[in-house]
Amino acid sequence: MQKAIIGKKVGMTQIFDESGKVIPVTVVEAGPCVVTQKKTVETDGYTAVQLGFEDIKEAKLTKPEVGHLKKAGVSAKKYLKEFKLDKAADMNVGDVVKADTFTAGDKIDVTGISKGHGYQGVVKRHGAGRTPMTHGGGPVHRHAGSMGSSSHQSRIFPGKIGAGQMGNEQVTIENLDVVKVDADLNMIVIRGAIPGPKGGLVYIRNTVKNNKIKQAGADISKNPQKASGRNPQKASARG
């Protein structure tokens, strides 16, 4: 079943699992979100819901935004985002989506705006190498260097690495694990790092990846040239 919620990145920390291993995690303040609009096949040609997150003064919204939210009968919200969900047809305007819509063990995709680094050169932006620092290298150690253009093609092809704006773009990290959910604190704890700075807005959805459950003995090969094929008992013991 598809699920989604809007949240804010709180920061990173670490927790310990049952076996005592350290897990790096990111804490997200997720929701509560309110359904501010419902799209149906009859009126819009598709099914979806619009979620609103974080209360704000009406004076800070435009008149169309205030009218849109008053029509829905909900308080002023700072962020609005539409999601296509399987259960959108069963949801109604005014319904509240909380952090406990996700549970520990869920696989999710997190979308956010990455940290902006301003205008950067090829070394920092693309990991390019620099020229030697000795023997008269000159003040060009971090320059991009030759681009390979000559009499043919006499131009730089699109996509060539170069200096420019770094970061501050939408990034989606797929297939992350939900480690813990606390509905009272509106908290979702996610394994690993997610895009954006502290306080950055993030969208959490079910992952688009197809996570197949590994069957017992699936790593046993029928090829006698492989170790698992010569000794299947040893291969099964690894699982």
C-alpha cells in the first residue's frame, strides 16, 4: 500500500540495535499533515490527495492560498504537496496523516533539496584532479585544463564537467529503512543520511524499488565450477 508524508529534517545521530551494533540514523519530524484537497477521476482525471504541513499565519500566504485552504476548512499551512496514493479515494478533506502511517522496517524514498555550495570549480564539484604543484606549474593547479576541442569538433559537447552551481537541487535517496517511529513525538528515524540541511523540508514515500524476499538456498549455484555448486551445504549454511 502506498504511503506518504511531509516532514522536516531534524539532524543525524546514532542508535544501537538489539545486538549492540551502531546504526547511523537521521531523525525527521514527520507530520501531522492534513488533507487539504482531494483529486478524483470525475473532476480531475486521476486520483490523488494534497497534504498540508506546518501551521503558519494567514498574513504570510497569498490570497489564492488562503482561499484554497478556507474552502477546504483547514487552518493555514506553509507547505502543500500532492501525492498519488492507492487509498486516496478513501481519504477525505480534513483527514490527518501522522508519523505512524509508517512502521519500523518499511522501505522508503526520501526527497529533499540538497545543501547549496555556491559556485564551485571542477575539483570540488566533480572530483577532478589538479596539476603538479612543483616545476613551474603556474597558477592553474585547480583549473579544468584542456577540454579536448580541436579543429574537429571545435566545440565542447554538452555534459562536459566544468565549474558551476553546486548543490541546491532536488535529490531523492531510494530504498532507505525506517528504524523507529514515535507517533507521540511525530518522529520517524531513518537509517543513513537524507538530502538537505537541518530544518530542510523532505517528502517521504514508499520506495519504488522492488525488494524481493531472498529465498533459502537461492545463492546455491548449479554450476560445478562455482564453490556453491560443488558444496551446496556450505552455501546454504552461509544464509
